[in-house]
Amino acid sequence: MRRAKQVAAQRKTTLRSLFLDALESSLNEKPEAFRLRDASVGYGSEHVVGTDSINRAIDEQREVPFEP
């Protein structure tokens, strides 16, 4: 907040005006598509940790009966 006040003073404008300009600028930007990178780990089909193996492990755990 301190930096925003300093910038507003340097530009000889109000803090409110500075925020509104920043907000308008942000809203006018076209959002970029988010792409999740492949973070699989391991070699060969037996040791790969990826979405398929994680989902398979979750499904296997759901099949185990609950023991209180």
C-alpha cells in the first residue's frame, strides 16, 4: 500500500484513480489458457506415476472394506 501511495504521488493522481486504472487494465487483458504440464515420474508402465496410475490407486483403495 505504501508503494501504491508513492506511485500515485509521483504521477500526481489519487490512489483511487490509480486503482481504477489498474483494474480497467486488468479487466481488458485477454486471459491466457492454463495448461498443466505433464509431471509424470518413472520409467516403464509399472513405475510411472501419472494421472492414470493415481486414479487406479484411488479406485483400488475405494474397493477395500472399511475396518473400524
